Amino acid sequence: MKVDAHTLAAATVVLGLAALSWWMVRIARDEPLLFVETPRHEPDLVMESYRIVTLNPDGSRKYQLTADRLTHYADDGSAELDRPYLVQYGDGAPVHVRAQRGWMPQTRAFIDMRGDVRMTRDRDPTSGGAELLTDHLKILLDRKQ
């Protein structure tokens, strides 16, 4: 079978147009052009005996967070905590919160505590003490004092 130059040129143009159409559809749908591996939800950092102290603009303590282990995930910036312990400072006695597990988003605006959550506040001159026991508690970390 003999293929002349005219037929070969027409086939090349048709294949080029097909490739261009495929490329334009991918761009319009914002899809990857080739087989690009999407990030997996796998830890990129694990810290044992995690501890952080956050300060207010005036230098006073805002909160202290400790955990047996912090596992950070690069794909979404979230962090999981094993046995988190949070102490929030503000007006009056500090608030202590303990749980079996915790989760924080990339923004670190809150911590989602789960499993045997215990929140306590000691008595102070302005109020009585309190204790809360629950299985789930979402705590805002960046609330205004």
C-alpha cells in the first residue's frame, strides 16, 4: 500500500486538530494535562512530645497546647494530635481541656477534640469553678479576649 504526500499531510492535520481539541478541553475543565499524581493524605511530619505556647500582642500567654504526638499532613495542612492538652488563658482562671484525639485545620483557628473530653476551670474571685465532660468539643483558638 502506497501513501502519497497529500494523504499523509491530511492525516497529520487531523491528528493535530484532535490533539489540540483534547488539550483545550483539559484547559477549560482545569484538569491536569498528563497523568499528574495528586497529593496523598500522608504525614510529612511527626513530632513526639509536641508543645507550643502562643502569646497575645502584649506578650501575655494566650494558650499552651501539648500532645503526645502531632502528625502533620502536607496535602491540606491539617494536623492530628494524640492526647492533646490545651490550657487557655484569659480573664480569670485558665481553662484546661484534655482529650484522646485532636484535629486542627491549616489555619489553626480551632482545635476539634474528640474522645473523653474533659474541660475544667478552677474557681477564682469572680466566678465559681466548672467541669464539662463530653465526647466532642470544638474550641476556637483565635477568639478575642
